[in-house]
Amino acid sequence: MAEPRIRIDIEGSLATITVARPEKLNAFDIDMLKELSAACDTVEANAAVRVAILTGEGKAFSAGGDIRAWAGMEPNEFGHAWVRFGHRVFERLATLRMPLIAAVNGHALGGGLELAAAADIRIAEAQVKIGLPEAGLGMVPGWSGTQRLVKRFGAQTIRRMLLGGEVLTAAEAAMLGIVDQVVETGTAVQAAKTYAARIAARGPAATEISKLMIAVANGEDNGAAVETLGSILVAKTGDLKEGVAAFTGKRPADFKGEW
């Protein structure tokens, strides 16, 4: 059986998700996207996990999509099986219930930057280069490079990278707000663990709800965030308990407006 290329390590309240295809600079193919989606389910289902770290194995964070994985696809297959599916997987990552820290240990280009952008906090090593080279290949970003990245980092910054082909250093990315912290080469994961400990020490319910509220304010995932918050609130009410009891007891509900 082949080794998983998306690896999960859980230590107490911390989950670490590692993209493990170093021989291809952690470039994604379809099977890796499926593995990443499954990893999100695994991490989110573990009630003990309060914060997660995302990183890459080897010298790259991620080179994005493996060109060999999509170059031979017909347009319809490319749009649906590759772009649309990958977009859904990255959205799944971005909407994890717990905060996600990207330990950007190497270059994050194209889909690799889109991957890092799904995190709530990005810690990059000093040697890292960041960019969106898609237009130089005659294509456009497909995993939220023109959507989430614009919302989180601003349209002008993305114009510079996508239209002008600018490749940023970690320090330049920090000045533009793409990266939150720059650390020495080889220390991104440890720095991410230190930051994760700060998050894990805070109230887990307040942290999760704060992440949802920020998403609403930023125009991300509004529907799911609002309905999640509303459902959590209603689930604590006496009215819901009465409604369920009435249903199971096959009697009319006697609601009292109890919160």
C-alpha cells in the first residue's frame, strides 16, 4: 500500500497536516486533493483538536497543481474534475472549525499560495518566494486565487502577482499582509507550534465562534457561518429540548420561549 501523501499527526490539542510529496515539490494531483479532503474530516472530527498546522515536507511548501495531472484533460474535465473539485477541497480546509496555521517552509507558488491562503495565520521562512505564475502558463488561478486571496490580501496585491508576474520574498509578503511572521530557515514549524500553543490556551468555543464571525465580516462562507452560529445558539435552548421531547413523545409541543 502506498504511503499517504497527506500525513496527519495529532498531539493533544494540536493537529499537523503535512503535504508529503517532496520529490514533486509537494505538487497536487487528484488523489492528493482527495486525501486532503479526508484529512480535514479526520482533524475536524477529533474533539480534542483546538488548532491545526499545515506544512510541506522537504524544501517546498507546495508548487501547487501538478501540471502533468491536468495538462491532458479536456476542457470540461479540467473545469469540473480539477478546478471545481480542488476549489471545494481548499474551501473545506479554509472553513475548518479550528484555527489553521500555515508553516510555509518553502516556496508557495500558484496553488501553493492558494493553499497557504486557506490558513488563518501564515508563518514563512526567510528564503520563501511567493507568487501566482498562472498567467505565464496561459491559465488562470482555479483554487480561489482571484477570490479568497483578493478578500484576504487586497485586489492590488493580487494584481501585481497575477497580472504583473511579481514574485515576492517573505519579507515583502509580510509588508503586504500576506505573511504574518517571517522566521529563519528551518524554523517555521516550530514557530507555528509556539503560536498554536497561544491559540490553544484561549477559550476554544470563543475561538471557534470568533473565526466564524471574522469569516462573515470578510464576506467568506456567510451562509454556513450564520447557520452554524444560529444552530449552536438554538441547540442550547429549552425550546429545542421541548420540541424534541414533544416529537419523540408524540404530543403537541408546549414552547415557553426558554433560552
